[in-house]
Amino acid sequence: MGNVIQIAAAQARRSRRHAGDLVARIDSLRADAERRGLTALAYFLDIAVTEAMVQARRCAEDEPVSQPAATSSHSPASD
């Protein structure tokens, strides 16, 4: 038993879902609920779409915006 091989769990990496990714999916579920006459469900899914859009906007505002690199070689310390 000198040769022990440890096998890691083989799971595919998934990208994290964000609120913005779910907006279209929730909206399609809402449309399907309306088509089937499930008005109460469609109402709650409409609220979920609105909330997902708000969360997506908040996440976009919280993400740092990358700044372009400075192209000037002049530094104030060299004056």
C-alpha cells in the first residue's frame, strides 16, 4: 500500500451566476406563466425580474472600473 493515489472530485467549474444573468430567464418564466393563465405567479415573477435588475445595477456600480495605464513617462518626482 505504498502507492496511494488521491483522486480529486471531478467537477466542472461553473461560473458564478449574477443577478443580470437571471433577468432573461425569469422574464421568460413570467411570460410562460401569463400564457398559462397563472396570473399570481406571473405577478411574483414580474417582481423577481424587477429585483434582479436592481441587483444587477447595484453589482455593476460596485465593480471597480479599470483605469487605463498612464502613457506618460514623466513623473512629478523627477522635477
